[in-house]
Amino acid sequence: MVLLKFDLREFQRILFNTKAYQAEANITPPIGDIDTYLFAGPVLRRMTSEQTWDSILALSVGTEVDAIKTDYSHKVTRFNFPYDLMTMDAIGGVLGKMAEADYWGAGKSRRNQQFPEADLASGPMPSFSSGKGFLIRASELPQHFLRMFGQSPRLLPDEGSREGSIPQALMLMNGPVHDLLAGRNSALMGAVDQHEKRGEKVEELYLGFFARLPSEVEADRIEQVLDEGMTLSDLVWTLYNMPEFLFVQ
């Protein structure tokens, strides 16, 4: 870089033309060793953004997450408004009230007073409150986490991405995921607290993140670092940042 006077474009030209950069990655054993394998097996791949988020929620919220739905379109069939008696401004006012969170509750009586002719053909639309913010499945609420991990914008079919990136790693290391998984309201930590022995707590964490028990080497190493001052909260952070959690084994 110094010899090139920090010309990044020229540096990239040289780098991209090296044999090391142009070499293909091996996703299967070398040809000479492949005869020992009856099947090549699937290529290692990362979970989709939706799978990643739902996996975090399964550990954080537990089975309660499936009780929370936001799509009530099947419960609202039609609205019968007297459009011939309403001006455009009046229609806009009614629609504005429909957007208010309390319209289907206390606001409904105000709507009837202003336009008693308006009739809601189907039942009222329930308001949404999870008690834990927007901790709902990926299919219920698109959000920044999903976009960061490659959720499809749905402009084209199958436009999602499983490619890793530095922002993804930073979001897991420094984002709100740790509070969800290691917080006092976490279903995972609730299960961990049911055990008295430290080794059993560690096993509960491994079963939650990896669906397996720690190996003897892992268990010994974890006991060592816990004796040195590492906390279970630190261990949670370590486990969900490991490739084994994000990649389909």
C-alpha cells in the first residue's frame, strides 16, 4: 500500500489477480479422497434470517410466541359506510380513527356518535399487546434484524440471502439479542435456573443452542473459565455467536 501510495484501486487490481484470490473454495473432499464417501452430503449453509430470528425467539419467549398473531384480516370482511352521505374529508376522518389503537375500544363509541349510519359488518378487530414488545415470529412482523440477515424484500421470488457480513456479526455481538436470551424474562434462563448444579446449567444451555450436550473437552474448558470469573451470561453470549448456532449442521 505504501509503494502504491495508498491507491486502493490499484491494490485491489493486484490482489484480485493473485492465484490465492482466484482459487476455488473446496466444498467437498479432494477428488483423491472422495471415493471413501458414498454421498457428498449437503453444503454447509447458514440459517435464513427468519430461521435465525425464530430460533432466538424460541429460546427467549418459548411456546408463548405461537399464541401471538397480528394478521386479523380473516376476521374483517367488509366495511359498510354511507359514502353517498359523506364528504371526502369525512371519510378521511373515519379512516383516521380506524388507525387509532383505541378505535375498536373506547373510540368506537365516538365513531358511532359522529356517523351512526356507519356499520361494521364483522366483529371488532382485537388490539395487539404481547407484553414483551414485538417478540413475535418472523412471519408476523418484518423488522431490521431480518433485513440485516438477508430477508427478501419480496420484489423478486426467492430474493433472500444467506451470505454472512460484518454488520450481522456486530448485531449479534452488540445488539439486543443478548438481553433477549440472557435477561431475567428469558425462557432459556428460566430453564437454566431450574438446575442447582453448574454443570447441569451448562448442559441446559448447550441443549438450547445446539440440541446436544457439551463434549468432555468443552465441559472441562467451560468449568475452567467459569472458575476464572466467566458468568453464565457470558457463556450465553459465546454460544449464540458460535457458527454452530447459525449454521445448519
